[in-house]
Amino acid sequence: MMAMDLEGVLIPEIWIALAQKTGIEKLKLTTRDISDYDVLMKGRLEILDQHGLTLNDIQDVIGTLDPLPGAGDFLNWLRTQTQVVILSDTFYEFAMPLMKKLGYPTLFCHSLETDEKKRIVNYHLRITDGKKKAVKSFKELNYRVIAAGDSYNDTTMLGEADHGILFKPPQRVIDDFPQYPVFHEYADFKNHISGILASQ
């Protein structure tokens, strides 16, 4: 089976898109820049509050986004080859418009808490290090797991998987985790996965 990250692998980075639309540079920071997710999210919520941005504002931005070019075709192919689960540190409230465009693949992620004015007041992690724990659980169910991601917060699941792959990562992630094969195009990624599946 295949466990995949979402942002940067199948869809654009939502926070970067929000930063570009609002002009708030600090929202461009992602787990590629700050590996501690709690520190990153608390900083994001503080920035949103300072600028008076609501969940509705963010959903308006997300509604303008499309999956990365080729992502839909790649995912459709992959689902004909093996079971696919997307493991993400995004939130259901953010992801659903893009999940529709990808044909509603299975998504495990987190949730947001808002007040009566739709201000985001907190976030709720389903479980800490959920990506790694999900992969470990799949293996306990006797699945052989291929995992793919692009960032620091994906590396524990890559390490837990039978096969870990970096897809479209920044150079510093490649440098810090040289043990994983790296791909930047869906065609090459697809060929590598095909080879793994054929050998199982």
C-alpha cells in the first residue's frame, strides 16, 4: 500500500498560497522551514489573529487552488495499483475543496476549532507523530508500505515504511536525509513505485 503526504506532493502548500494572496510573508513558513509543528502552528494562528483573517478567508483562497499539474492522473493510476492513504498535517476544514478535485481519496489529518465569528482559535492534532504511527499500524495489519513525502515532518513515516521516497523536497531535506531516493516528476515517481510493486 501507499502512504503519501498531501501538500507539496499532490497539492500546493496552502499556507504559501495564503501568504501570496494576503501579502503576509511570515505565513510562507512551512514544516520545510520549522520542523516543530506545534511551534509553526501557534505562530500561524497568532499571525491570523493579528490580521483578522478567518476560516472563511482561508477557504476562499483554497477554493482558487488546483492540485499540482499531473497529480490527479498520478493518483488515479496509483489507486489502480495499490491501496492509497493520504497522511497529512493539514486540516479537514482546509483540505476538502482540494479533495473533491482529487476524487476524494482517503485522508487522515487534523481539525480546527473556530469561534462564533469563524476565527481559528485552536487546532487539534488527532495524535502526535500520526504519520509514523499510521504506517506502523498498517504494517501491523500485514501491509507492506511505501511512503512518500517532501518535508521534515514526513521523515519519521519514511523511516517506518518498508520503502521511503522523497518527492519534490527542498535541497536541505535531501541533504539531511540522503538515504531516500528523490524524484521531482510524477513519471519518474510512477516508474519507481511500479518497480517496488512488481518486486513484492
